[in-house]
Amino acid sequence: MHINLAKPFYGLFLLMVLSSESFAQTGRFQQAADYQMDVDMDVNTNQYSGTQVLIYTNNSPDTLDRVFYHLYYNAFQPGSMMDERSRSIADPDRRVGDRISKLTPDEIGYLRVSSLTMNGKAVVYNEVGTVLEVELSEPILPNSNAKFEMSFNGQVPLQIRRSGRDSKEGVRYSMSQWYPKMSEYDEQGWHANPYIGREFYGIWGDFDVKISIDKTYVLGGTGYLQNPNEIGHGYEDKGVKVAPAKGDKLTWHFKAPKVHDFMWAADPKYRHDKFLMDNGVTVHHLYIPSDDEVTENWVKLMDYTPKAIEYMSEHFGQYPYKQFSVIQGGDGGMEYPMSTLITGGRNLNGLVGVMVHELGHSWYQGVIATNEALYPWMDEGFTSYASALTMAAIYRPSEMPLRGSYAGYYRLVKSGKEEPMSTHSDHYHTNSAYSSAAYSKGAVFMAQMGYIIGEEARDKGILSYWNTWGFKHPNVNDFVRIMEKQSGMELDWYKEYFVNSTKTIDYGVKEMKAQGNQTEITLERIGLMPMPIDLVITYKDGTSEMVYLPLEIMRGEKAPEAGAANRILSEDWPWTNPTKTITINKKSDTIKSIEIDPSKRLADINQENNKVEY
């Protein structure tokens, strides 16, 4: 090697440039995918054909020589990965079971691409189950875009999971996961996950969709209807005459800005109710009035959907769209941008509860939109947390709205089937372990954050999380950093224990000793996960005080909380020490009880040793 010492500055400059480029490669970015689709549906054969023009913008620092599309409907065929998984897992989803294996040719789902070009040039593509693998004729360079043009056709499967036709409640079409959808590419690379049965991850973009269907059908879902006065069915402006249908079909034209998916549902029996909120958001309800009770419940539901939107906007971030649709369909409840599909033949309690939960996804799946395959608990858990608080505020008052989530987590621990929440959603060994981790433990993670840093700091952090990471696909580290900045504490340990492991919390009051005019109290950590401790001492005269023991690894402490007992700040408890002894300046015979966390926010798996009475 020859080194020219006469030109050191150039070498140094080149090194700096290369280092700068390498650093840029690690940055965060957001891809964009803008769709224009025209679809023609045949309600007699349950088949449809379509064209798609997709403008894909590569905002990454990487050159892409291939892309992937999701073809979700291909999961609903005998022998698919979803079918095999459902028939081999120990506790299959009862909605699926072995039903896919029994589908006939006219009942299966499929999605087939018949032609595909990029920038006018043909590309090589290969259908592999629910994924289309595409080798590009020329690479997509960083900070550039490409135009993909496609023809495709599909068949709507019999309703089994989320999407399909002719549900048990008689809904003709629940059209979710119905179109070839570009896979997400982020700092971790491509996410071309096969459709096994879990959650979704998508690219934000603008959708322009035209759907031609039998003129008797009523549609709703994602997007703002562009031609209401041609459509009618309750969408048209008052006093405006609806244009006559052209032939046997109407073409519904929707536009949806900045969403990562597009769902629609259709049935000729739908009743369409709508309500304009003071903040400009229009609430649409589409349902089948099968009997008086069902109709009455849906009419009453219109009292609660706007209230839920208002509450969530205040506490979790302002809802960013001007429309939300609650539509009868699907197989339970499933969220989509600007909308949800829910089964409608429920009592009012169930109808409100499912609506509120699915609406909550508009925050954590629709806008925050973490990768649900990798972090399902950051959507399902945070949504469960938000919906529990919302239900307590607008429908069913409760002093402990998260009681059910804690109970679900405790059952998971006792089952012996718990897996770390860092497990990929498709790779949990059982459905029950996935559900309890994603929904229950995920909600407990958020609730317990309030115990660690204080509820006021946690609630401010939730709004900061929305404002900082909306439309940016955050991960668990991003959320933890928001809470660290809000509280001034280090919180990486909380993620490492509660998310990345199955270690549990179990603290107990070990003993109390009289020391003259003072009292020594010894606490013990029995579980493997350390936590700060709120220890409330109640005296026989009716007064009480709290001894607060922060963890040393927190590097800080929460502020005194409103409504709590007078607080005594103790020295930090190192996580390596299984016991901790504190001394209080009161005689032991004045003490009535000693209790760890009377608020029950600490997810202690054995609370029998948390309180001692004297």
C-alpha cells in the first residue's frame, strides 16, 4: 500500500464523507405508496377484476432491486400456511379451525396478478403463497420513485377470518386485505411476512379507489366518498336529486389521504346512519336491521361513538381524519383506517365495547402504526389500555378499569405458557399466549408505567408519543425514550424485564422489628423482576404515610402523586439486593398495617404477602 503523506487533508475529508454516509444509512425514513385502483365486482360469482397504478417512493438510503406485494386472499385455500397452522396449533382460533381445508373451489379466496410493469417495462414476478416476489427490470434508487401498473383479479372467500363474503350475520362482503398491497420496507429491510393469521404492517399513502358494483348495494369503509349525489343511499346532500344509475351498476369513488390500508364493505340490506360532530368529524354507521333489538342497539350506539372519539382525542391525541365508519361485517372486530368491521348482532354492552376497542386502534394501529408483527402488544395492549379508560369515562364507570387486563396477565403467568412479548406475533407457540401477552400484558405495561414514573408524567408522555411518532412506525425503544424524557428517569430496565423476558414481580413484607422508639421493616424481593416500591404504613390513629423506595437503576424518582399518602423518600434499592430494611421514627405498637402498593398498579403475581396487619 502506498500512502501519500503530502495530501493528508484529502484523505481525512474522504474518511469524513464515508463516515457520514455510513451514519446516514442507519437513519429512519418512511416509504410512500400512492394507489389508484379501479375495481369491478360481480356479485353473482363473487369475483372481481381490477387495475392498479402505484407510485412507490423510495425514501430510504438503499437501492432496491426487488419489491414484494401481499396477496392476502391466497391464505384462504386448502393447504395454505394459514390452513396448516390452524390445523396444527394446540389451540386453534375457533373461527378458523379446519374450515379452510374444506373450502370448495367457489368458496376459496384468491388474488392473482395477470400483468405488472415498472415504469412501462415488464418485470419478473413469482407468486409464493400470500406474497408476490418481484424482480425489478431496473433498480429504484434512493430518494426516487417508480410507477407500477398492474392488472389483477380475485375471488372473495367465504367469511372465515376478518375478510370474506356471506358472514353468519348475512353480510355479503367484508372487503379487507382484498388488493395487492406493497410490502413495507424500513430500517430493518423488507417485511414480506406470509399471512398466517396475525396483524399487519403497511406503507402510508394516498388511495384513489373506484368500485363498480350492483346498484342495490350500499358501501362504506375507508375514504371519503367523492360522488355522493351519484350514489344516494344516504350519502347525498340533502335536497339534491340523485343521478340515475347507469345500467345495473354504480361506481363508488373514494379517496383516502395518508392511510396504510383500504377496507370496504357492501350489502344491499345496509341501513346507513350518520352524525356530524362539532369538531367536523362525520360518524357513519352501516348495519343490517335484522330485528328491533339489533336496530335499537345500533341507534343507541350513535350516542357513544362520538363521545369515544372526543375522549380519545383529548387523552391520546387528536383524531386526524374527518370521518369514522362503524360497519357490520367481519367475524368479530377488526380495525382499518377511518373505519372498523364488527359483528353487529350483539347486546348494547358488547356493541359499545367492541366499537370503542376498534376505534382505539385508529390511534395505535392507524396512525402510530408500530410493526404489529414484531410489536403486537404496542397496538393491542395500548389500545386495550385506551379503550378501558374510554369505556369507564363514557359508558361504565369504574375505579379500576384495567382490572381485567391485570387478571388476564396473572392467568397467563399461572398457565405456564407465557412467552416474552418480544416474540414475533406469528411465532407464539399458542394462540392463548399470544392473546394474553398482546392484549392483557401490553395494557399492563402502559398502566404500570404510571406506577413507575407517575400517572401525570405517563399521561403527558402518551400525548408526546402521539405528537412525536404519529405516521412514523415507532418501536419499543422510541416509546421508552419518550417516557424517559418525560420523567427524567432511565427506563431501559423496564423494557428488558417486562418485554424481553417472562420474569415476574413478587415482593413481600418479610418482618417488622421494634427498635425502641423506632421500627425496622424488612421487605423482600421474591420474584426475579425488580421494581420501585410504594409502601403504605397505616397507623392505629387512622393516619398513614408512604415510604417510597426507588430502584437505583432508575436514576431518579417519580414526583409525589395527587391523592397519595404523605411520602417519605427512602434510599434507592439496588436490584442485586433481595431484601431491603427501612427504619421509621414510630413505635411498632402504633402500626395497624403495612402494605405494598395499595393502588394495585404493581403487577405483583402474589399479593397475599403484600399486606400485613397488626
